[in-house]
Amino acid sequence: MTELPELSGKVALVTGASRGIGYGVAEALVARGDRVCITGRNEDALKEAVDKLGAERVIGVAGKAHDLAHQSEAVERTVEAFGRLDHLVNNAGTNPVFGPIADLDLNVARKVFETNVISALGFAQKTWHAWQKDNGGSIVNIASIAGLAPSPFIGAYGVSKAALINLTEQLAHEFAPGVRVNSIAPAVVKTKFAQALYEGREAEAATVYPLGRLGVPSDIGGAAAFLTSEQAGWITGQTLVVDGGLFLNAGAGA
């Protein structure tokens, strides 16, 4: 970024943000003037992301999302570097398996839930106790439309995202009135994470979307920027579906 916007006075922590949706979210928050801490597993990729976003206002903390020590370090370093922690965006996630849930290795299922649900709760707890309990703020959990309807071949991922949506509602109820908690449920977004769902057939995959294209990270970044803004000040416990109109087809041609 060649020209930095005026500081907003707010600080955000975005998990899993060295690339893809998380990077798109961090980019949107930096663009409005937030200072941001991003996390990711790969230290080199994280450093590259920090440099691209602007090291004057962005720091990176490398580690695995489900690691309790990493969660603590990320929250502590954010507060140390920027003096506050207003917004948490839980984006880190995994989907290491593709196939029927009937044959799913339960150890893989545990890994999916540990990363997609338990880590989000851990980051929320730590952010709450470190800053938000006394000062307010917001949390956005990146869920998926797979958490809203059956999703063949990514069943464990979908079940974990359904749990994340319910966790969003639980936290929204418990953390009110000072902290708003919402989630975003994207359809397929063009990232390395989702590449297997459209690689080599993007035009075909996009035909089922009324808006005629797959999502891009900035689509989710804009939604997250809205949900963490004052304009969303009366919104909590909600799941914003960002799907290019895909769910409009649910009742068509039965």
C-alpha cells in the first residue's frame, strides 16, 4: 500500500490472514485506518503479508490457531503493540478431507473441530478477558454456507461451521451489550483453500450463481469491515450470507 489512510483509532486481530479470505479481511480493515495483527502458520508467508499490508500498521504472529500458547501470544502482542484490541475476526480454518462423512476418520473430525470451532472460542475468550470485557468491541466468525445446509463430501467441515454459527449466537448473548458477535457465511471464494471446488472449471462452477461469478476475498473483507463498524452497531448474533445469490436457487426446478 503506497498511501496509508488516516488512523481510525481501532485495532483488530485477524486469524489465518497470510492469504485468502483472512488477508482480504485484513486489507479491508487496514484500508479504513485500523491497525491490525494477523496470524498464520507459515512465518515467511506471514511476513510477506505484513509487508504488503504495511508494516507501519500491521504485525504478524506465527503459530497454529488451535495452540493455546499461540492464542495468548497473539492477543498479548496485539495489545502490547497497539494498546487495545477492539475487533476479532476468527478466520483460521481447515478442511483436510473430502469424502463421505460415513467413512470419516474420527481423528480427522477432531482436528477439524479443534481448528474451526475450539480455536475460535479460545481466541474469543482471550480477547474478551484482555480488552473487550471492559472496553467493548466486536467479533466476526468466518463460517460458511456449508454450515447452513448439507454439503456432500465436506460434511465434517459443514458440521463444524454449523457449530461455529451456534457459537456466534452463544457469544453474542453472553458478551452483550458491550461486544457484538456476528458471523459471515460465504459460498465458494477464489482462494487456495477452496481451489479444489473450482480449479479447471471456474466458468462452469460460476453458472449456478445468480451474480455470475465466484466470490473473491475482498467480498468477505467488505462484509467484515461492515460488521465491525459503527454502521452495524445494532446487529449482533446474526449470520450474514455472502453467496452471490446461490441460495436463491434452493427452491428452483425441484
